[in-house]
Amino acid sequence: MAVDHGASAAKEWRRYWPLALTASMGMALAAAFNTMLGVMIVPIEQEFGWTRAEISSGPLIVSVMGIIFAAPAGYVIDRLGARRVGIVVVVMMSGALMLLGTTSNHIWHWWIGWITYAVAATATATVWMAPLSGKFHKGRGLAITLALAGAGLSAALLPTTANYLIENEGWRAGYLVVGAIFAVITIPLTYCFWRGTEDAPQADSSEGAPAELPGMTVGEALKSRNYRLIVAAQLIGSLASTALVINLIPMLIDAKISAAEAAAMAGAQGVASTLGRFVGGWALDHVSAKWLVSASMFSSAVLPIVLIAAPGSVPLAFAAVVFNGLANAVKYPGMVYLLSRHVGMKSFGTLFGMISTVMSVASGVCPMLANYVYDITRSYEIVLWALIPPFIIGGFLFAALGRYPDFASGREPTTE
């Protein structure tokens, strides 16, 4: 079915809603690893005696793999199609979750599970975002938002679910049960419904090959001021975001919040993020995306400030966590939306893969570094102070973005 850029948003949704649903579950699966790690750190530390830095070395493995393979994975998706890669991704990720549940007291066993996830993670963001950006035009912001709401779904349900399983069956059951549930849901969905523009039948030439889609080549994007700003803003903002998201529950516990209350707050953040994404998705299609993303980046500084200023205050911590969920609801989908508008679809997979690379650096290094600081100081206070400047800098960088390029004329305006 051809992508009709003149079609209404409602018509796009009637045609392609299974894509958005499948992408949402794929993103929920991808988010499960970091979401569950925050709940698992304490019981794994207690069972094996590993330091928190050692436990959070898993995301560092993902980071290293992402640095090497995220951009090539985007290129592969551009050439082979999202369907084939997507099926491999969901099989490997659900299997990796269950593999983590079999970890022995040898740290290398823990690493094997994370390596399995890391291989799939090099393609996961691009494999779900590229087809949506290619199929949806009028309703692109809401489509991206629905897909990313899957991550919010994980954040809403998995902390309390995992905490319940830990208390009743042990942390291993948490990984095994969640991994099995995702396998049952995501593998059939991806096999039956996942199709991108590049996966269309050969007879339907109206969709064309990815190289014929409007947009910049990789070389053109690398010379684009706006693309460089998006990469820099996402890297700097992700340095703080990933450390805060992965270590949220341990940070709340360190701020004199009970483990059960911390898990409930993390779940509430996920609910706020999920609900906020739908409002944010509508807003992305109707107001300036750069100002929404910039404001959400600034707003993320509120949570570390509250934890520093009012440790032990459950009401304030709860309000700050929920507010942070609302801020996160716009941040990542807004970046994807801005990228799709500034570079187009010609090389979207490769260019998004490059951004995934810089995000992999942040998601691997910063959580482990934060826990290394904790292992030395037995406190997250220094970490919380360090999280504030990246949010502010990232917000200013997004605010500096110029107008969207006019790919029909080949012009790239520099101011908005």
C-alpha cells in the first residue's frame, strides 16, 4: 500500500495501526532490560556480593556493541528491510531476558545474557522507528508516540511486577516470567504484521526503494547544522537520562524511600510517561517540536533537585517522579520526530543508527559510572548534582534547531 502524503491522519491510522501496535510492543521489550535492572540491583547484590558497578556493567556491554554496530545495523535495515531484522530482534531479546534469569554466581554468565541483548539492541530503535516514519506522514508524531508508549508500559508495569516476583519467587523468576510473556506477545505480532516501505511487494512500485524516498544522504546530513545539533543534544541529555532511569529505584532508596514505595513510584512514572506520550504525540503534530523537546529536557532537572533538597519526603519525591515521567513522554519521541523532519527518509535508518550509537555510549557508561561513585561514597548525592547540567545544556541545544528542510527544493533553512 503506497504512502500517500496527502492522506489524512485518520486514513493513515486505518491503514497502518498494526505497525504502531507492533512497534509499541517491540519498544516495551527493549525497555524491559533497563527497567528491570533497577529493581534487580539490590537482590543480585545481596545474593552474589557483586558491587553495583559490576551489576550495571550489563548496559556498558550494550554501549560497546552499540558504538561498533548501531550505525551498520541501521544500514542493514535500510537495505534488507525492517521485517527480517525485527523478527530476529524480538527472538533474541525475549530469549536474553530468560537467559538472565539463569545467571550463576559467575559474572561472565551475567555478561552472556547482556551480550545477547546487546546484539539485538544495536538495531532495536531503528527497526521500529524507520517503518513508522516512512508510513505515517500526517499522523507521524502520534504514531511515534504510540510506539514509544511501549517503553512507558514497561516502566509502568515491570517495577511492581518484578518486585512482587522477587518477594514471592525470587529475582530469577522475574526475568524468566517477563521474558516468556514478551516472547508470546512480540514474536507473533512481528511475524504477522511488521512491514515497512522497503518490505512492500515488488509489484507495488509506488512506495519505491528507500534510496528513492525524500531526504538527505548520509553525507548531506553530516554537513547539516541541525543534524549535528540533534546528535549533540541527544548525547548530552542521554548522559543524565539513562543514569537516572536505570538507577531510579536505588536512588530513591538512598533518599530514604522504602523499596516498595520506590517500586510504586517507578511504576507511577511509567504510567505518567505512557499517558503523557499521547498528549505529546498530538502536540508534536500541531506545535513546534523543538520547543516541546527543549522544555521537556529542562524539566528533567527537577527530579534530581528534589531528591537532593528533600530526601525522605515521599509526597515530594512522588510528585517529582511523576513530573519526570511526563517530561520523558515528549523527550525521546520528539527527538525521533525532529530527526525525521530534518533529514527525511532516504537514509533515516543509517542516520538514526548513528544517534543510537551516541545513546549507547550514554546508556552504558553513565549508569555504571553512577554506581561506581555509589560504591565509593555509599551515596548517590554527587551523582544527582552531576545530572543537572546535562539536562540544561541539552535543552538549549534543541532550542537552537532551525527550520525543517524543504526537500522538494533542496533548501535547508537555518532559522525558525
